[in-house]
Amino acid sequence: MKHQIGRRDFALWAAAALAGPQALAQAPQGAAARKPVLADMHSHYGMFLPRPFGLDLGRHLRENGVGLIAWAVVDDRPWISASGRLTQVAQPLPGELWAQWQALMKEYAGRLQKWKVPLALTPGDLDAAMGGEPHVVLACESANFLEGQPERLAQAHAMGVRHLQLVHYIHSPLGDHQTAEPAHSRLTPLGARVVAECRRLGMVVDLAHSTAAVVDGALDASDAAVVWSHSWISPAGGAPADAGYLARSLPLAQARKIAARGGAIGLWCLRLGSDPAYPVNSKGTYADEIMRMCDLVGPEHVAFGTDMEGVWPNRMMNDYEDLRDVADNLSRRGLPESVLHNIFMGNYARIVRQAMNGARA
């Protein structure tokens, strides 16, 4: 069963994508953008939680000096458990993932249009974001919506998607995810086709949730820089049966391979208090862990990837004012401005720009 996006839906996306300077001029400005400007490689802020007092995402980002967030659309939520350990509990029927994704895209386009937050579609948009004008990199937290059809990526790109995570929490024909027993033990040939299509179109490939074998396969399938948008670096990673925060960790060996390709690893804001080996439980220890990651893979390969609202309620950040506190903490540590800029925004913006420019090469 196929589902087509109608002209009215596409027009809604076009309006959101092109909101740009005119919308920003009309939007309430609030406080002047704080500097240095920040980016977040993985966010659901404004997607999931009820907002009884409303939300103006553009104002919130501007007031806290956040120029760029990768807003991650999750297409498999109806088929995973809503409580306890996140696992697949049902199998989507043919066409259901595609329909779910289209519905979410339409909903989120309407929110961005309401908030007057434009999409980052071009290198020029990245320049504006780095200057403090909030933009959204539209991301997909898994390629499940493709339903094995890489040609759908062209339609997603036309709708503004510039960042694609390969797998999430349900079985994928592209490769295995970290919290289930492997079914493929590699990036599949179909997965390699998706990675190559991202390279052709100008989308960043995100390997978060992928097994080490999928990471290695994706790096073999394309010469582009990739990201691991959110989690943390552990010495050897975890196993599917481990607690989620361990299973979802990135092994140091794969982190260094991503860095060697020019990519970046993002640190999430998940908070735990029971395992002394897990480093993040406050804004101060989040800053400490960013410093440790810089030691492990180099500051050119570290970024914020908060997973804000995705790790609710076990989080140590509630909003972007908290991320600004982390940035202020790091700024007091005597790091060169160039290093701070790369961690805060430059590393992610560089990778997105390279993907966009690579599509025209």
C-alpha cells in the first residue's frame, strides 16, 4: 500500500522551510542572542511533552544562544514499548511506517511554521545559524519509513531532511541496532545503498543506535564524515542484554574510527545515579564528560547531542537554558575560543555543510 504526500502537505513543508528571514523579522526577538552560539546534534525539544503554558521554540533558542538543533522525527514509536526497557512489541504492517512518518512530518512542519523557525537547507542557512538565527536541521531518528525503498530518500530530502539515522528500536533491513540480538551482523547491501544515497543527496548519516558492525560497514560504504549523534563513549561498548545506558554506549574503538573519518560524537543528557562507571549525573559532570571525550577522540570530534525530551524523565537537562549553563562551565576552563566554538557548534555545522556541498560535487 502506497501513501502519497499531497500538494497541500508539500506546500506546508515549503512554507516552513522557506520561512527564513521574513519570519525571523516578524518573530518576537526577546533577548539578543547569547554568544558563543550553540548547536545540538540530537533533540526532541518541543515534540513530546505537554506544554500547558505554550512554547515558542524560536524565542527559547534565541534567548539561550542556540543557533542549530537537529530535530529528530521518530517513526517507530507505535511499535516499541512505552515503559521499562525500550523494545519492539509489535510488527508494523506494510505501509504503516511510511504513513506514520508522513503524519509526523506534517505535524512538525506545522509547529515549525507556527514558531517561525526555518529549516537549515543550504550552507547559507548554516551561516545564519552560526550568526545566532535559530534554524532546525530536520533529522529522522531511523530510516524505518523507507520500508526498504531507498528511492524514498529523495522525497524526504525535498521535504527538508538533511540528517538520517539508520536504525532505532525495531528490526531494520539496513542493519542491527544495539539493544536487540543481531539479525544481520553487518550493514546489509540495502543499508549500503541508503548510505550511498545519503551521500548523493547531501544528508548526514547518523550511526547512533547502530552496532559496531554497522558502524564499520557504513564507514566502508561512503567516504563522507558521519555522526554518532547521542549517547556516550565507553571502553568496549555494551551487549544487547545490558541495561540500556550500557547497551547504547559507543565503543571507544568505533568512536575513534568515526573521528578518523572527520565525524563527531554527541553526548546525551541521560542522568543515572546508580553506576559509578557512568559519568553523567549533573550539568557539571556533563561538562566533565565533554572534556574526557575531547581527550579520547580530539575536540574536533565532540559535540552536544542532548536527546532532550528523549531521555525523559531520567535527564540532567530540562531545556536550553541548562545547555547554556554547561557551555558557560566549559568557557570558564581556559580552553581556546576555537576549541570551544568547535565543540559548541562548529563540528556539527562543518559536517552538515560538507554533506550539503558533497551533494553538489
